[in-house]
Amino acid sequence: MAGWTQTDIDTLKAAIASGIMSVSYSGPPSRSVTYQSTASMLEALSLMQSEVNASSGGKPYRLATTRKGLGW
């Protein structure tokens, strides 16, 4: 589904945090979705973030972590 906004992402994040499975999105077109599980909500969130990043020209990035310090 195209046309996700940062507001939609924030709405879904708030629903995930509160444990609510039904979410209403206000943007055109307005829509209501009842998710089956938290996993499906997280999958939708990932898709939304990817689409918003792609449309805004932003690139996704990852941060590397290590187990040991630099040992100065």
C-alpha cells in the first residue's frame, strides 16, 4: 500500500506500545486496520518505514556494535 506518512508510522508505533490491535489512519484514503498479532504490526511498521524512507530520499542505515572496546 502506497502513501504512508510519518504520522501513520507514529500512530502504529503508539498502538504497538499500548497493545491495541486496531489502528485508524487518517490520511487519504482514511482506513482502519485490525492486526492479527504484534508480529504483523511490526512487519507493517517495517514496510511503512521503508516506503517513507524511499520516498523522502533517505537511506536506511545500520549501526555496528562490538564486544570489546578500543583498548587504549
